[in-house]
Amino acid sequence: MTPNVQIKSLLKLLSEGVYEKEHIIAMALLSAIASESIFLLGPPGTAKSLVAHRLKLAFKEGKWEKITDLLW
């Protein structure tokens, strides 16, 4: 499985049940892969915490599970 396919399937999993926040989850994942920070700004109830909690699902013990081997 190519890294592109793995990332797309991970994004699909992380975005499951989320409405109109898929692009924010994708940008947060991109930031994490690039070892960069992301700042989410918005009023209460705009899913900032949801994005952070979903992004946490991509990690196991602070490391990428299988994606790291292919990306680096």
C-alpha cells in the first residue's frame, strides 16, 4: 500500500462521522506529519477539541504506526 493510499484511508477513518471538518483534520494531520504546529482558532462548539482528539488516534505511543516506515 502506497503512502498516498494509507494517508487517504487514515483521513477517511479520522473524518468518519464529522461534517464539514474534513479539511481541518487533513491540515492537522499534515502538520503532524511535517512535525509542525497548528493553531485552531474559533468560538466554542466549532470542533477544535474534536479535531485534536481525532488526530490523537493516528498515533500509538507518540509515533506513527505504519505510515512512518513508508514516509521516512
